[in-house]
Amino acid sequence: MFDRSTRKPDYILLTTVSILVALGLVMVYSASFVEAFTLHDTQFYYLLRQFAGAVIGTAGLLFTQRIDYRFWRRVSVPLMGVTLVLLVLVLVLPASITTVNNSRAWIRFGNGLFSMQPSEVAKLGLIVYFADWLSRRGEKVRNVTYGLIPFSVMLGLVCGLVMLEPDLGTTVVLVLIAGIIYFAAGASLIHVLVAAGLGVVAFWALIELVGVQNSRIAAFIDPWEHYSGAGYQPIHALYALGSGGVFGEGLGQSRQKFHWLPQAHTDTIFAIIGEELGLIGTVLVLIAFLVIAYRGYHIATHAPDAFSSLVAVGITSWLVFQALLNIAVVTSLVPFTGLTLPFLSYGSTSLIMCMASTGILLNISRHTVKQQVEETSDVPWLRRSPALAFFDALSRWRGHGRSRLSGTGRRSRATSKR
């Protein structure tokens, strides 16, 4: 189970994630100490819990970085089973231990001392399960009966359970992750577009069924009309961003965190970064996630087999697209969703799962194939993965841009570029 490879992990990725986690601890304290002192009589309440999450997350990262990535293939089905059980539990357990902010998304014990969010576990479970399932399908992934239909059923089951909590933001992320993995596995673009269209219709129907998300959509259309309700948070997030200017008000000098911006240390921490560290701080955060995207897709296109390639694509897409969605929410480009900013927002479950998943990505980086691989007609995986050709182009800056997503026999076809 433990990886005995002597290859080094991707230190650029590791360093970038470490910087974000450290910045997250600083910003969580800065954004939360007012609320922490008001509600819990200590300004360190949220910082201590986030620090505990960072310690556990670091241990998880080091542990998963040492576990051979092939282990996750063996446990993909049990992991998905545990995910489904947890998602059902939050719907059937008493509301007193599952409900926070009108969403049944938590399992909490000990007066909140221990808590976890199953939807965060679902992201990794979905990635590992679909990476295993799709990599075993081969060319059948293009077949509607063997590819699209069972894929849609499983994705619909997971997303349906998450929407019943209700959790609109996580559902969007799950759909994005699954769609990117499905396309990267070589699915027909027509099938992807059809599935996306059906998904939009089903998604809208779920929103209408659940109902409570409608206020957020109305506030997105005209936040000032709903200032006393759902529009209050997005308006004050924009106030925070706008008041920071280029250089910011200074670390700890935010005004919006003084009970103006709700949940400043969770969903809208990017707004506090903008207010205290200015445009420079927000741009540096964006650059950090671009580095994660670059290194993650580079690992995916040099991975030793199809399963590890799809896992790397899934984890990278999760971290990057969730970050972009959170930033889009704070800047009022999309309706408020309640998503955390990976590595930065307060939330132990999110931080632990993001760091543990990064460890899996680092383990795959220890097995990447560095030799140039020629695209040949007898390597079907290379011919049927247009998405990875695009990711490969992102990860190389130059060259022919053809996919290097690997399949059986890749190592034997690798030739050193002279």
C-alpha cells in the first residue's frame, strides 16, 4: 500500500498549497476575531479550530502522499458506498446535529466540537469512483448505453442527495468535476453537450423543488432590492473588495468584518483579503490557483496510466474551479452558493479534504513519465481524449499539443527526446 518510489513529489505544487494554507490561517483569524469574541468570549475560537484542521490536513497530506495511488482504485467502490451513506445520514439524523444555516449538511457531536461535512467527502469519492469506472470502460465510454446512461444515473444520485440538503454550490462543483473527468476520459463531445443540457433542466427543476435557493437568485439579479435579505451579504462583499484599493487597508484593518459582512471568515474571506491586502493580495491568490492548475494538469498529462490521469484531472479541477466559483460569487458574477475558498476559508472538513486530495496528486507526481511520448494509432487512449490534449497544451507552453494521457503500454512506447 505504501509507495516506495524514490522519486520526489512536485515541490512547486506542495509549496503553493503550503503558502495558501498559511495565508488562510492568518486571514481566518483576521476575519473572525470580532465574531469569535462576541459569540464565544475568545478571539481565538475559529483560529484554533482552523489550526486543528490544518494539523490534521497536513498529516493527511503526508499520509496520502506516501500511499501508492493504485490503492485508491481498489477502494473506489467502498469509498463511494461510504459517501452515499454519509449523504443519506445528514438527511435522516435529527436536525439538531445536522442543520447549520438552514442547511442539513453536517454531522455534529459534542456541541459542535466534532463536526464533518459529508458533501466535502463526496467530492473525493466521486473523483476516485469515476476515474476507476471510466478508465475501465475503454472505448465503451463513447457508447450511450455503457457510458452516458450509467454515468448520469450515478452522478444524478449523488447530486440529488446533496441538493436535498440543500447545497446548490456543492452540486455545481460536483457536476463540473464529473463533466470534466467524463470528457477527459474520451467521451463524445455531443454526449457531453446533451448531458449538460439535460443537467441544466434537471438542476433548475431541483432548484424549484427545493425552493429556498430562489431568494439568492433574485438577490443576484437585483441585490439592492433585497438588501434587507439575501442581497445584504453580496453588497457588503463588494463594499469590502472596493474599499481595499490597490494596496489594501492593511492586515487586520478590515471594517466589514465588524458585523457588517456575514460569515466573513467562511464564504466571503476573499472579500476580506481584498479589503486588507488590496488588489495585490487578490491577484496573488489568483496566481496561486493558476499555479495549482498548471502543475495539476501537467501531472495529469504525464501520469503513468489512465486511472491516475483522471484522478489528477478531477482533483485539480475541483480545487481550481471551486476557487474560481467562490471568487465569482464574492465579485457578484454568479449567485451566492455558500462554497468555501479551498485552503483559505474557515472549515476544517474542507481544509482536511483539500489537503488530503493534494497528497494524492503529489503521489501521482512521483510516478509521472518524463520521456517524450509519441502519439501512435495503436494507443486508443491517446486518440480518444481531446480534453487531455488541451490540458497538455496548458502544461507545456510549446510543442504540438497532442494528448499524452497514458494507457496500457505507455512506458514501453516512451522514448527520450534527444
